[in-house]
Amino acid sequence: MTAVMPAGVEYARDLVGPALGAAVARLSPDVRKVAVYHLGLAGGDGWSESTVPARAGRHPGAAAGRGKSGGKALRPALTLLSARAAHAVPEQGIPAAVAVELVHNFSLLHDDIMDGDTERRHRPTAWTVFGVGAAILAGDALLALAQDLLLEDTAPQGLWAARCLSVAVQRLIAGQGADLAFEQREDVPLAECLAMAGDKTAALMACACSIGAIHVGASPELAMGLAGFGAHVGLAFQLTDDLLGIWGAPEVTGKPVRSDLRARKKSLPVVAALQAGTAPAAALADLLRDSAALSEPELARAARLVEEAGGKSWTEQEAAAQLAAAHACLAQAPMPDEVRAEFASIAEFITARQW
């Protein structure tokens, strides 16, 4: 499958990028240096080639990424759309969009450390460049900064938006904790794995889809409808991401091929395969049970066993079901038709990434 980036995502990146840079410029110099590197920002306060350790190296996207967030800006785009759904101009959604992007990157900084990932967005992860402690502090600073941005709005909706984000963060942390706990467990039920994904990924996506509307004083009906849409889209996103974690090309994922299998992650395709009760499922369990590092031929065999046990097909079908549920929520939420169409376009993009 080939995915074309929706125009609204590029627009959101251009609109939110300067505000994101201005927010990060408020951090202390040592923390800002790590945050700027991780975010892929450039030209902002704290960035120069001399401030980044030599081991970070040069990467093909370095020049092209300057002045923009290093990520895809999916969540900021959804936040700006949610403000428009409430008949506000997109600029009114910028503080909430920046806050959501800061929280997302707080989680990425910490995730990379916990998962031992050494590459993100086609270059070394922040902790491998600046050290574990510096990356943890940068993540903490981004989280605190996100709440500051929302609470600077003294109107009631500023507090409501901050609470919305806080609840999402609590669920995100709970999901990440469950994901870590799964590493120590041999038997993880599929329902439990789905619940973990709902917390770790879908909660922040639901927040992104509703917080812009909340921040401009939308009706509860609209906010709840957008949150439901985001929850289903978030699960579809995670399901697709788990497919990419096994079968994704490095140029698409920014990570080594079969990175999730290499780390023995209890991702949704793997858990679905392990519970199939078939010969390939048993062979996969035996292969993953061995504590020795998996060789390249073993990784290829593990990916093949996941597919033979039905893990790949189940994940694809579940992603499609979650996408259909997201569209159903979208159809019922009161908003301008053009905004609904843009939400649908981003949802389709999320589940059409190539692997």
C-alpha cells in the first residue's frame, strides 16, 4: 500500500512548527539542546552543529528537516482540525496542538530509552547522543511545558484542556507500564494487549482529536464524538505500527528491519499468532523463548511464523475494523463537512502506510 501525506498534515506542520520552536526555546539551555535535537528543529534557540556531539553524525534529512518538527505532525493536524470542527479558526488550536506534540515527544524520548532503540527518524536517538539522564530530563521538561502552555489560558477551557491532556498522559504511562510488564510474561492474552494499546497509543490520539475543540469551548457532544473517533484511529494506528515493526522497510519506519521481533516485543501480530494454537504458533513460541539474540535468519523465520499463524492477517483485519468504527463516530459528530472529510483523509493515511 502507498500512503500520500494529506495536505492538512503539511499545513499543520508549517503552522505549528514556529510555535513549537518558540515553546522549546523557553527551556533551560542544556535541556533545550536535547529537545531541539530530538524534535529535529533548527534555526531555533539552542541549535547549531557545534552543540550536537559528533557521534550524532550527519543524516540525509538534516537540512531538509530544519525549521520543522522531525515527526509527521499527525497529532497537531488532528488538534487543529478539532478546533475547526468547533467552528474556530485553526490558529486558535495552536497552543493545544503544541501541547499534544510535546507530550508525544516526551513519550518517545522515554520509550527509546526503555526499549533500547538506537535510531529514530533515520538518525541516532537522543539518549545515545546526549546520555540517558539528559534524555530523561528533556522528556520531563517537555511534559511540564505542555501543561504550562494550556494553563496560561486563564479561561475555564484552558483548565479543561489541561485536564484532558493529563488524563491522556496517565493512560499513556499505564499503557507503557503494561507494555514493559509484558516483556517478563510468556502468556499475554490478546484482549489485554489491545487494552494496553488503547492506553499507550489511542488515549493520546483521542486527546489530540478532541483537545482543540475543548480548548475553544466546544459542546460535550462534539468533544465526545471526536474523542471516540480518535480512540479508534489510535488503535488502527498502533495495529499498523505493529505491522511496520515486523515487515516495515527501514526507509519507512526509520528503524532497522524486524525491530520489534529483534526486541521480542509482545506486539499485537505476535500475540495474535502465539494464541492461534497451531504448529506455527508453537514454533514461534519456542523461537522467542530462547534468550539468545536472534540471528538474521531466525528473525526472518520468526516473521514468517507470525504470518503463517495468522498474526499478520488478524492485525490487518482488526486495523480495518477500527478504521470503520472511527468513520462511524465521525459520521455522527456535528461538524462542517469539509472538516469531516479531512479527518477521514488522515485516518486513511494512518492505516495506509507501506510495509
